[in-house]
Amino acid sequence: MQINEAQQQRIANMSFASVYPHYIAKVEKKGRSKAELDEVILWLTGYTADELQAHINSKTNFENFFGQARLHPNAHLITGVICGYRVEDIEHPLTQQVRYLDKLVDELAKGKKMEKILRQ
């Protein structure tokens, strides 16, 4: 997937903290919990709960959020379509990582078992 520089910059500059409440609302609306959402985020990023909270408090943008993350070795197993694009075909690394997170949040909201979401 090719996206233009303006789209990449918009994603990079977006605050993780501004999107996080939308993730919470999405999963809670479908009967899942904030704790489950955090588990998914921690799995993908390698952050501790305290590190995640620090990023939320400091309103870290996605570029720094994923730039400081220790992406899970099985993240490449996240496949499928999100926002009309196959996540495995996204060429820009940051955009792909953000879409990995979007895909995991979707899977959580759709009621998938945690073992499948966490690619175990």
C-alpha cells in the first residue's frame, strides 16, 4: 500500500492519547474491558503498564510511541484488512504499526479470544 507523505505525517503527528479513548469506547461497547485493551497494547508494544500510562499522560505522538516501542516478535503475524488495506502490504513501517494496533483493537471488539489476538 502506498500512502502519500502528507498522510504519513498526519499519522506520525497524531497523539496516541487522543485515539486511546476511542479504542476504549470501541471495545467496551462490544463488552470487552479496558484491561483487555491494555493487555493487547502492551503485547504489541512491549511497554509496561507504567510506560503506557506515561505515554498517555505526555500525549506522545504515534511516531514516538512506536519509535520507543519494542514491537512483539510475532507482530508480523497480524494480517487482514483494516481501513480497506491489507496490513501486511503496508510499506511505511509506522503506518503499518498503527494499523497493526487498529487490527488488534478490531479483533478484540469482535470478540476474538485473547490467545488468537496475541498470536499465541
